[in-house]
Amino acid sequence: MSQADRLSSILDELSSGGSVRVAELSDRFGVSVATIRRDLELLEEQRLVSRVHGGAVARGLLYELPLRYKVARHQGEKRRIALAAAALIEEGSTVGLTGGTTTTEVARALSEVPDLTIVTNALNIASELAIRSNLKLVVPGGVARSASYELVGPIAESALGGLNLDVVFVGVDGIAPEQGLTTHHEVEAYTNRVLIQRAARSVAVADSSKLGRVAFARICDVDEVDGLISDTEADREVIAALGALGTDIKLV
């Protein structure tokens, strides 16, 4: 297991249980106690955990993992979702992308499509696409969120409000039949909602771990997006409930 995978798993356990033990993590990951201690030291340096004798405890509320620790999760599923999303896009389209690891994969899949205009409030996506001469990149202003690399708030919303998009791909932290599309941060939710409102068609892109989950802030109801692309591991009951709301669902 890579260090990034270990750090992500450690933060997951801290988020749900509040504490971890060095010896238990060493046995689980098959690495030395010294390696786990170095992992915890790194997380402590970034103020994500507090070290205690024999382990570590959560520092504050870890409801949202920083994007850099999410990248390695469900990578194969996200790539398949991204390819399915890119297949929907015709040459010359104007495409919006919210932030997130799945939408980052969508951006990579779209990078070779000729004559696209990409509108994104995600700084990491913008940095990857800025060197692509075959597309036009539009990035609104706004306040940068360190956890998601997204530009959010009134400045972003004002800039996005003057644009018209063919399609927007929306990344989420959760999608559930009753609670709709949700994310961890309320300002980010509103900025993403503006992107949806400016698009002729909106498609949620989410791996199966996000289905049936509910995060803090609602982006929109399920029936406010036209489609959902997820993977074949998705819970069938959740898929049926989402489909009953009129959402076009594709599993890859």
C-alpha cells in the first residue's frame, strides 16, 4: 500500500472512530511501527491529527478529507465514469466542471476533444488544462478552499451567472433520493448550484461509495440534474430509488 493510501485510510478511521493505535495500523497495513509513526508525524505537521502515546486522535472535526488524500480512492471506477462522461460531449461544446476527484478525471478525458470551452472553478483542474492549446479555459474568480481547491463565493457566482453552458459535470460528496446532491461545505454547494443553473444539461458523476450518502450542504434535488454516471458496484436499491425520480442513470 502506498503512503497516500495509508494516510487516506488513517484519516477515514479517525473521522469515524476518533482515534487510532500505531500497533494496530502496523499490523493492518503490513508495515513497520516506524513507518506508521512517520505517517502520523506527517499528518500532525499538517494539523490533521494530534499525536498521543501509542497512536493519534482526530484534531477537530474531520468531516471532509483534503482532496490530496482522496485521489487514490476508487481510481479505476472514476476513470470509467470519466470516459463515459467524455463520450457524451461533442466537438465545440461548452462544458462546466465543478471540483472533485471524479470531475478531475473527467477533465483529463476531455482534454483531447477538439475545440472545447471548459468552465471550471477548480484550481487543480484549471492548472492541468491551462497548457492545452486545443481548448479554451474559463476560470471565475472567488475564494479558494484548501480542502477542495475550488473557487467559491459571491465573486465566483457572479462570474458564472453571466455564462451559458451546454453541459456541466457535477462532483458530489453524497447523493441520496430524499436529500439530493450534497457536499461538505455550504458555500461550495451554492456555487455548484449556480453552475447547474447555467447549463442546458447537468450530469452528476459519482462512484458508488457516494450513493446513498448524505453530506452537510445540499446542492440541489436529484430531479434537478438530468443524469448520473456511476459504477457497477452501486447499491441496486439506491439506484432504483434515484431512477424513480426521473434521473437518467448510467453504470459503467
